[in-house]
Amino acid sequence: GLGAQMMTGRLLNELIPETTDVDVVNAMYTIVIQLVDAIAPFNFVDPELQDIATFSSWRKCVVDRAAVLAMIYDRVGEGVDAKGLLVSIGNGAALPEPLMSEDFFVRLKKESILLRWIACTQMAETYQEIQEKGKSDWPEATTIF
């Protein structure tokens, strides 16, 4: 059906000016980093894991998203849905070939894996329930989001 969430921002402003158009999908990186900061610090014995736990790539997506999107366009091509690809990588999608050799995106992928692990350990009951009830083909990703 026709609902406000299906309208463009411009149409929303004309028809329902008192609403606020919130782009939750594109706010994913900001929301997750705020959650990470709320439960941090993380203390891992392994120095590489401790370094990954700084989430520097995720933080760059928060503070300079335009630069990250520009890197995607530059390496993958102008025709790519850079915003969608960035969200997909954060959710655990495989890196496309042109990004597999880019340190920033390899690190972003590692940080995303660690975030899912943290979510599953912090919300072990939720993770177990999702696994047992078969609510998802990928319970690790479902648990974090």
C-alpha cells in the first residue's frame, strides 16, 4: 500500500511537513559505533584482534562517509550502488573483486566479523534462540541487527 515510508523526501515535505525522514539504513555505522562505545572497552590478548577492536574503518564510515563512498566509486566504478555496497559489507557480504586488495575494506570486513561475534557473545540467549528456532539462515547477522 501507499505509506509515508514509500514517499520521497520531497513528497513527504509537501504532504506531511511535520515528519522527519530518517535514513536508518545509512545510519547503521553510526548506530553500531555508538553501541560499541557504550559497551567498550574490549580487552583481547591477541594484539591484532585488539587493533581490529578499535573499529577504525567503521569509525571512518561514520566521520567521513563521503570519502569511503568515493573510494568505492573509484575502485568499483561509477555505476555501482556504493551506499548499498557499503551497508552490505557492514552486514557481512563478500567484498567485490576490486576491493579485495584494499586494506581499508579488508579491515572493514574483519571489523564486521568481530562485531557479529561480539553481538553473539553479548546476546547469547538471543543468538541461541535464533539458531534453535531456525528464524534465520545467518543467525550471526540476525543477532546484531
